Amino acid sequence: MPNSNWFKGNLHTHTTESDGDETPEHVAEWYREHGYDFLVLSDHNHLTVLDDAGSNPGKWPLLIPGEEITSRLFNNTVPVHVNGIGLKSLVEPATEESARETLQENVSRIVAAGGLASINHPNFKWIISAEDIAATEGTWAMEVYNGHPITNSFGGGGHLSAEAIWDLVLSSGRRVLGVATDDAHHYVAEFSPLLANPGRGWVVVKAEKMSEDALMAGMRRGEFYASSGVAILDMKVARDEIVIEMAPYDTEEFTTIFRGKDGRELATVEGQEVRFVPPKAEMYVRATVYSSRGSRAWSQPVFSS
Ligand SMILES: [Zn+2]
Ligand SMILES: [Zn+2]
């Protein structure tokens, strides 16, 4: 990254502390070797903290404590998974009467433990609706892209994509941000589209420096973008202007769609550097970059007031 205050991280990763197939140490090494600045080890209902995390800056990315709060309602036919990022203590999963009530309780517990609550893979088993997320208070973000092969990020068969769900949540007035993650479980066997391998979805956060506090503050403020493969040199998302500058890989080309309330297309712009002035009356405006390679990037929304 030419701009030194953008930091790449993955917010959703499993290890042998839950159902991942590599140890936390080796998972952290994988991410360091692949250019990640920070990482959240988010095991199911387990706060994976490496004792000497701070003393291995060359070996591991900066490790922000996290956990996938995992409620398995009705014999696990209704999975409700919420990531807690930057937790100060372990959060126990809630079991309420419905997915929606469980979602709210897990989010509230994460917030009480000092974390940012991110609602994971809403389309996993098609359980979490836009209405469920819109009804939940205290949510920081939701996954608009999850790299696990069974989480149905793009919708289909009459179901909305996670991104379209996000637009409905935003249009309801909830200021929920969008993240892309790996949800990686599999490191050992040869990588395959049928496995949950690392390196598929990430966020890049603008922060004053590489520290947990600065990264958490940048994420809390929404100063980041999400990507499933598009590399971005610089991005400005402000009320007066949105500017995105992409870094093409070989002959990669880009189309950027700017969307407003209810996901309505406001503009479609081609090229490597795009600009758009958000209409003053629009409730929110956000951008999705579509790459000729099939990957995408998502800006955070900018709100009208
Ligand atoms: Zn999950
Ligand atoms: Zn997971």
C-alpha cells in the first residue's frame, strides 16, 4: 500500500481452538506471510488469545481478541453467529426464543464486553433476514461477503444477496457497516472452492497507526472498505465526494456502481479512478466496485445527515 495508514486485516478466522484445522500460531503465521497487518482469531465461543502476541510482530499480524458468538437454536437448525471484535472478556452465547431475540442478546453481550458486534453470514441456512438485523440495536456491521463456501453470500433461488440485505437494513435507518471476511477453517489440505480457505475476504482500515486502539477506532468510525479481491490504492468517502482509486492486476478492469436508498443505482462509472458527488437528498450513498476478475470491493455508506 503506498499510503502507509491503510491496514489490511481479516475479522473472521477459526483455529484448532474450535473447528479450524490449524493451530492459532500457524494460522497467524499464514496471515503474516500473506501480507495481513492485523487478524481476529474468532473461534466459536472461545476467546483465542496467544500469550506472546505482542512480542512477535515479525511473525504474526497484530492480533485483536475476538470470538464468534455461536448460538445453535433448535438443534442447530437455526444458527445465529455474531462476531465480537476487540472483546475484553469471553462472551457466552445466548439462547432465546427466536433467532431475532438471540441476535439481539448476543449483540448486547458483545457491546457490554467492549467489542464491536458484526452479524455473520445472514444467508447461512437462510436464517437471518434484513428485518432481523434492522430490529437489532447496537450492531456495528454485517458480513456483505463471507468466503466460506456454504454461506450463500450472493443469494439466489429467490433469496436476496447479503449486499441487498445490507441495503434494506441501511434503508430502515440502521447505520450498520459492511465487512468482507474469510471465515477460514481449512489450511492443511490443498485449497479448493469447496473448502473454507483463507485469503478470500478482508477489510482495509484507515488508522493513525498500527495499534489495536487505533484500528478499533478506525473501524468504529467506518473508515475502512471491504474487499473480496479488488485492491484499492486510496479511497475517500465523504458527504461532498466519493473518490476511489483501484490498483489493477494485469489487464483487470473495473465498473463501480454507486447506490442509494433501497439499493437504487445512482450512477455506473467505469475506470481505474472514479468520482461521484452524493446527491444531497439521498439518505445514504455507497459504492460497489466490480472487477473483471469476479471480485468486488465495498465502500462504507455516507449518510445525508
Ligand atoms: Zn459462523
Ligand atoms: Zn465462522
